[in-house]
Amino acid sequence: MKLLTILFTWPLLFAYFISGKPAPNRQQQATIGDSIEFNYTHVESIGLSGPLKIRGSIANNSAKTIYFLSYSCDGMQDFIICDTVLFRPTRFLNCNYSIPVKIELKPQAKKEFTAHLIPRTKQATPLSLEFKLILLDREFNMDSVIRSHRFDFSGLPFIILKGVQE
């Protein structure tokens, strides 16, 4: 029984010790999510079956700074959620090793990024994208995560932001 308890509670303990603070509760997540926007626009397409270039942004409309996860190579593109039947995310940056990065977004600020999607069909379909925002505390120590080479963030709180096409 002790072994089962340890197996089921270690992810929570790991997240607690890494961040130094408990994760925000669901009500706090909902409040934070109401003041963050994910907007995107289709910039260009290369041929009928070529990649779509998307310009996206995360806007913090709240009165406090938020912190969230990204990566050093493809950055925020890794957190776009799209209909995988119609589109497949693709990387345009050849990178040997991508490490996690903590992004700080001040109140009333915006973080822009570029993403590429490859359509799986030749039929033009309207884009409907979402963004998985993995929340971090201000005190979250990314250096200790990088040194440990354990990039499992599955236990951290996140918000799915519905994208608004501009």
C-alpha cells in the first residue's frame, strides 16, 4: 500500500519541490485564463499542399505578470493545438537540442511568435487553433529542471486558450 501511495503522489511532490510552491488551483486558473488571449493570423501558404505560415500572439490583459513554458528552438509553436486530421505542425528550425524556457509576460503586454502547419488535404479549410499555456510560478526554477534533464511538465497546471483568427 505504501508503494502505491508513493507512486501516485510523487508527481505532485516533484512539482511542489521544483517550484517551491503549490500549483494554482482550478479557480485561479480560470481567472487567469479569462484575461489571456490567443490570437493568430494566416500569413502565407506555399502552394496547395505546402506549409501555412501562422503569426500568433499571447496577450496578457490582466493586472499581474504571468509566467509560462516555452522552448528554445521552436518556441511557442510546440503548444499550438490544431485539428490533426486536417493539419500537422512542422518545424522549420533545425535544432540539435531544445531546452525549456520560462516566459515572463507583464500586464497589458503581448508575446508574438511564428508557427508552420502542413495541411493533410488539398481542400482549403478554415483554421481553428488553440494554445496550451502551461503556467509557471514566478519562483519556478528552470535551471534546476534543465540540469536534471527531466523535461516532464505533465503535472503542472495549464489553460487551453481558444484561438481568435484576426
